[in-house]
Amino acid sequence: MIQNLVRGGVAGAAGTTVLNAVTYADMVWRGRSSSGAPAQVVEKLAQAVGRPVPGSGDSRDNRLTGLGALSGIVVGCGTGVAVSVVRRAGIRMPWWLGGVVTGALAMAATDLPMAGLRVSDPRTWSAGDWASDAVPHLVYGLVTYAVVTAGERRS
């Protein structure tokens, strides 16, 4: 079981690395700025649990940015672990479907808190906004699911 959890974490880390690469490439291609949404989600969650992020000005903003990025890594690795556990439990999909489902799961894990905390409203997003969110998550899902399945012993 431990090996399965580690495999999922590694798969999620690989997927997260590719998601970040695709996101940064999109920023270069379109000249768009990075999203402040992860930092805003962290800030609202910290306030909700009564543990505000310390500091002021740039120092606090930098902490929030770092925590936002780290939360993305946690979601990515955690999604990989969840997918690996589900697969070990017997739910096996073709690589393409498993990749799409994995990407959708990771996307929901990031977008639902944003919507729930009123950081962003996906109902108001443009097609470009959706593409800049969906494409990296799809690639994340395909890579993560591929690594999860590649590490299994074939009988």
C-alpha cells in the first residue's frame, strides 16, 4: 500500500511539473500575467480558520504567493495519490479516459474552492480563461495517469 501511495505522489508531482510548464508557456505565448487566485484562496482560508498569514506589505504578499504555489503542489500530489488508490481499488479506465478524469478532478479541486470563497466566478470566464485553466489540467491528468499506470506490475 505504501508503494501505491508513493507512486501516486510521484505521479502527481510529475503532472504538476508539466502543468506548471504548460501554464508558464501560455504566459510567455500570450504575454499574460500569473494568477493571483491561489494566493487569494490561501488568504481567505487562513482567515476562515483564524490563522492569518503574518507580515505586511510585500513580505505578506510574497508569503501568500508562496503558499498559493505550494497549495497547488499539494493538490497535484494529493490528486495523484487519490487516483492511484482508486486504481488499486479496481477502478481502471483506458489511459485517455483516466487522464481526462484525473485532470478534471484536479481542476475541480482548484476551481471549486475559488468559486466557493468568491475569489473567482468560473461562470464569468471567457473562452481564453477556460482554455488557460483546462489545457494545463488536461495535460496534468494525462501525465499523472500515465505515471500511475506505468508503475504498476503487469500480470
